[in-house]
Amino acid sequence: MRPMDDFEDRVRASMEASIAAKQKLLQDESMLKTTNDVVNEIVKSFKAGNRVYFAGNGGSAADAQHLAAEFSGRFYTDRLALPAEALHCNTSYLTAVGNDYGFDVIYSRIIEGIGEKRDLLVGLSTSGNSANIVKAFEAAKEKEMITIGFTGLTGGAMKSASDYLINIPSTDTPRIQESHIMVGHIICQLVEEKYFATSNP
């Protein structure tokens, strides 16, 4: 087999694995319902004057920042900004708390400071076991916030800590993250449509 043939096979296999994870999501009626419920919760919270916070680590931090920007910037339509924020963007805060208290509390501590009842916290963790996300969800519960977990197959420790769980049917980190962005984009699109359908743009 020529090297290029092997390369093409590997590219094709990765694409097929990504499609397969999404096909499983598409066939999961309970996951479709959960996605719809999340959209409705976010719209309800925005209408009540609440905020949506996002948290993740590594690639999931990039995804958290990406999805927050879809709300605070725009998705498809020109409209007012929506109050959404990724919690890792203040590097002075992140390094100070990580250094003084430990990396495990970087998100729970800021939730203690700024979280309000009926705000939403979206945590992204492919394993579902990221300690700082789990602790942030615990802090959010104390604040009577709504928690939405984006995880991989099992949900990990976040499964029991999430009011809503979007657990991608895969154990492969890249495939999970690809599906997180897909579902996240769908949620952003539908929230934008529903919120501004009944609100002044």
C-alpha cells in the first residue's frame, strides 16, 4: 500500500468516527429532548435577566469561550448581545487563584462571587471528571443555579451534578469535542431564534 493510501484511509476513518458519534446522537430521542429542554431553560433565564457562564479545560476551555461568544456576539442574526461569559478569560484571576488556592477551585470560587439564582453554568469535560468543573457545579447548586454538563459517554462525576446532561456517545476525546461544538451551535441557534422571536431585537 502506498503511504498516501494509508493516509487517506486514516483521514476517512476519523471522519467516519465523527459522523458515527453524531448519528448516535441523532437517533437518541432522550438526548434530542434534553437539547430542547436546555434551549428552553436558557431562553427563560435570559428573559428573566440572568446570565450563562461557561467553563472548561484545555480544548474544552476553547469550546467554552467559543460558545459564550456565540451568545455575547452573534450567531446568525444581527441583534442585541446576550449575557454570556467564559470563566477562564481573566488570566490574572486564574493564575492568582490557581497559585494561592489550587487549580481545582478556579471555577467554584468565581461562581461563589458572581453566580446568582437562576443563572446557568455550562461545564464542558470530555471525561465528566474534571475536578474544577465538578466543584463549580457544587458551588452553583449552593447558589440555586442551573447546571448543564457536556461530557462523554458515561457522564463521569458530572452526571449526578448536572441538571441537564449532554453526554456524547463516545469515549474518544476529539470525537466528543467535535460533537460538543455541534450541539452547542444548535443550542445557540435555537436560543437566538426563540429569544428574539418574542423580544425586541
